[in-house]
Amino acid sequence: MKKQLAILGGAVLAVVKVARAHCPLCTLGAAAAAGGAAYLGVDKGVIGIFIGAFAVSMGWWVGRMIKKQVIPYQIPVLIAFSFLTTIIPLVPLLKENKPLLISLAGGYGTLLNRTYVIDMFIVGSLIGGAIMCITPSLSKKITSIRQGKTVPYQGIMVTFLLLILAGLFMQFVL
């Protein structure tokens, strides 16, 4: 059965040329996937990385669909709107507070030596969103270093590599 599904999936991918589909229900799907990942023990900061990346990419997708500029800074505004309307509803469900010790100098409680409480889901979301924002320029830089040559699916590979590395770092180091 698994082999037949793999063959069917491969055949579909071979036939489909370009996928241009997305819907607002993806936010619900992302929330369901995040809930499943949290149930399996994935750190909520890691979930935040991928949800934040999804939210930014959704905003970019919508921004590129609208051909006429209606407001100044339309695409950044749509990205921010998408990010906020995806992340804020999920914060109560995926909240995970952790201590962050900043120990620079002096005794405990001084200005340079304090413990702060941070929400790892929000931090992860911001990291994922930032990764989505920098990967297009990073992919262009790689292309220019390689003298105009690209690797197939280079942009996607760079994006997923950075997201996975950030997720692994947050899951196992932080």
C-alpha cells in the first residue's frame, strides 16, 4: 500500500507543472499540524519557526497576487498583517515561557544581570519570519557567487535548510 501511494505521489508531482493554490484554511491546517507536533514533543519554539515562516510566505503570496499597488508599502503591510493574524490567534494555544538569563556584570538583579521570561513560540515565529525574509536575497547571492548558475529548487533548499537548522538549534540547544 505504501509503495502504491509513493508511486501515485511521484506521478502527480511529475505531471503538475506549477502549483498556485493556497487558501485561508491553511492557517487552520498549520495550527492542527502545530498541535500534532506539540503532542509529539516538538518544542513550541520550533513550531513557531515554521508557523512564522508560513505566515510570512502567505503574506508574500497574497502581496504578489495583487498587481495594482493600492497603499504605500503594500507587500510589507500584507506580510505584517498575515504574520500578525496567523501568530496572535495561536499564541494562547502554543505559549511556552522559558527563562533567559542575561549575565554580563554585577550581582544578580542588577541592570546587567537579570533573568527575563520569554515566550519561545513568539521568538520562534520571529526567527522563522526573518528567515523567510532573508532567503530570497541569500539565494540571489549564492547565484551571483556561482556566476549565474543555480541549483534546481535552490530557493526552496536554502529556505528549508535554514529553517531546519534553526529548528534543530532551538530544539536541542535552547
